[in-house]
Amino acid sequence: MKLCVFVPVLAFATTVLATDWPQYRGPKGDGSTPDTIATNWGASPKVLWKVTGGTGFSSFVVAGNRCFTIEGRDNGGRKEVLVARDVATGKELWTAELGSGDYGHAGGDSGASDNSGGDGPRSTPAIAGELFITLNADLAVQAHQASSGKLAWKRDLMAQHAGRNIMWKNAASPLLEGGLIYVAGGRPGETFLALNPITGEVVAKSGDNTITHATPVTATIQGQRQIIFFMKSGLTALEPKTLRQLWHADFPFNVSTAASPVVADDVVYCSAGYSVGAAAFKVSKSGAGWKAEQIMRTPGDQKLANHWSTPVLYQGHLYGMFQFKKYGSGPVKAVKLPDGEIRWEKEGFGPGQVVLAGGKILALSDTGELVAAAADPAAYKELARAKVLSGKCWTTPVISNGLVFARSTKEAVCVDLRGR
């Protein structure tokens, strides 16, 4: 396959600002940003705008003066809808239907839902230059023009690659890395797919694995760039562009795996709910061979379970929501790697999400409280807290140029945390 197709994609990628948020969990896909936030806002941060929105847990992505997310809307039936908004005002600029919003079950994970098909979309778009790449619940990859929402191309993994969906359907987001888009869900030999974002062409394919709800991550381990997918069989690391398998680590599956892996140098942490728990693997290389050795294992839901909340890494410690179905009460914890020692925990967050900015963690609780705290393993040090949303908040907050974009199953908000 000729590699000249990468050139225009990389040219587009250079236009993304350092503090834009171009894909799920940020510029590097690890929940962190080089941006900084103010923490002197107390109980009343400046709200730039708040709008009524559709259902779902899709995060925002931000590029320049526009922000984008996927909402569940009743457009003659439940639909997943890509929505573009103005960063300054929240005004809706355009929408594009992505497919059905029926997830094959009656009610959300907690048993309470706004409709009979679940709580709405869970996948987040990725920005590839002037195109927005989405992966819907039925495993269709689509590219829409940023300026108008017009469809540029579509690749249906179910129809074109004999795709294999899972219970509650796809929730993973497309991953942008090195000028290519990576997704999973095809038939044997085509589980993993690398796509050209401009055309939707398949650049590489491999594997025979079953997907989970977890989004893949990228990392450099032992000098090798790699993409790590969290599959039903465990962790599978692939070489970018070729999708050649580098290593695999077995890890148990039960019902749903939804949190992404976290990489700390040569250690890969992973976790799931439903009594599965957490593990850490040390990845090593000898010659051309790779090995992943389990060095920590904490089973069960009480200590290190991450239901769908992926923790962030800062100076050898994980910070995030470690809990299973403790709605409204589950704790944020600081956890040392690689041994899994819990340094502290603070109750009252539920299965929300955490991001990292300038040595501070910014958490969004499942009840809509935005909380800033120090990323300090010595003790929980809260810096500011405010209620910013109503509805169920299981979505990752986003930081771009000092602005925080967050949403619930009812509304979306932009909070100004620029220094002042």
C-alpha cells in the first residue's frame, strides 16, 4: 500500500492548536492537556454558556472556534446526531445524523433512562484536519466536513467487514494517530483497521478479537510506538500503520469492559467492573520479541475497579473514579503504580470522569459538580467546587484554551477557567 496518502493528513494535523482537544481524552488520548486552569473560582465560576442538549455520554472535541459532540435526539425515532456549536456562544451551527440511537436494552446501566434505548451515544468524534471522524453504535465509521456537516465518506464495518457488535453496541471512539484513524470490530483477519481519514480507504487490517466498549490508546514503550486495544481476551498491542501484533496480555472479561488502559513508561494498567478488578503488566522487549508480565492484580469491585471512568496518570500515580455502580457516592482515589497502593480516597463523586491540567485534576461528578483538586499523592486537597450541570454526568470534561466543556444527559455547558 502506498504511503503517500499520509502527506495531506499530516499537513491538516499541524493546524490543530496545542490547546485544542481533538479526540477522546485529549491531544494525546490520555486525559491530559498542556493547558492550565484557574482554581480561584470558588462556588461560582464564570459560565460562558449553557444550552439544552440531547442524551448521551459522548465528550466534546474542540478545534478553534467550534466544539462538537454526539447527542441522542428524537429525529423521527431515536438517532445519534453529530452536533457542531460555536465555542463563544454555544449556538448550534449544524447537525448530521449518524444512525440509530437504539442500543438493544431498556434503560441505562443504572436502570434509569430517559428513553427505552439507553442513555444515548457514548462514542466521541476525532478531528482530522477539516473532517470529523465518528464511529457510531452500529460500527459505521463516517467523516463529515467541519464547515457544513456534509458527509465526505462512510465505511460500514458491519456491512463491509462482516462486523461483530457486542451487547449494548459500540461505545469506543475512533483513535487518531500518525495521520491514520484506528477502529476495531471487523471479521477474523479484519478486527483491527487502519483507515485513511481523507478517503476512508483501508491502509492495514489484522487480528481476530472481540471488541469491548473501551477506546484504544497510543504509547511509546521500549522506544516503540504502539496502539493498545482492550479486547475481551485482554490487552493487544499493535505496530501503527502495519497493525502487526507486538504483544498480548490475557485479562478476564465479564459483561462489559469500558475504561481505557493507562500506560506509565513500560507498565500498562487496566481495569474493569463486574467483579473483574485491575491489573498491571510490565512490557519488555528482547530482540524482536515482546513480553507482557503481570506484576499486579487486584480482583473485585471494592478497591481498583474502573467501571467506565479511565484514570489519569501524574508522576507515577493514578487519579480517578475507582468504583462500581456507586452512583452519587463513589470515590476519587490516588493510586500508586505499579503496586496499586491506594494513597487516599474521597467519597461523593460517583462514576464521573477526571482530566489532568498543569498538575491539577479536574473532576466532573455524576451529579454535575465540577471539582478541582491537586494531583498530590500525600492527601486529597480540594481547590474549588461548583455545581454546573443537571442530569446524569458520565461524560469526560474537556479543557481547551482555559475553557471547560462538559455535558450531561440533559444539557451542555462551557465554563471559563482562564486565569483572572
